[in-house]
Amino acid sequence: MMNGGGMSGGFFGTGFIFIILILAIVAIGFWMMKGKNSERSPNLTQQQHSFELLKQRLARGEISEEEYDRLKRKMKD
């Protein structure tokens, strides 16, 4: 009578719930990472994104026009 079966039911009890819980945690992790990557414009290539950042720096006055042109030429090479 004391075989330890009880309500756990072996694999289909506690073990199955544990596996579902682990899969849910992994799925949530992937979903969160995907969300971070999609915040950045998904249609822009890495080079286009770099040019956009360079333009923003010029617009904010962080770099001069000469520096902008030099960096732009360097990124094209």
C-alpha cells in the first residue's frame, strides 16, 4: 500500500508538468529575445542601420560634416 504512487502518477504526473514548465520557460526566453531584436528596424541591413546612426550623430551635432563624410567613406569600403 505504501508504494508512493499517490497523485503523482509517475511520468504523467509531476515529470510531465516539470517538462512543460521547462519548455514554457525556454519559449518565453526566445520570445523575449525576439522582441529585443525586432525593436530595431527589421527591414534595415546592418550597414543601413550604421548609416542611420551616423546621420543621427551628425544631426545632434556630435560629429562634424567632415567627420561624417570620412566615416561614411570608411563604412562603404
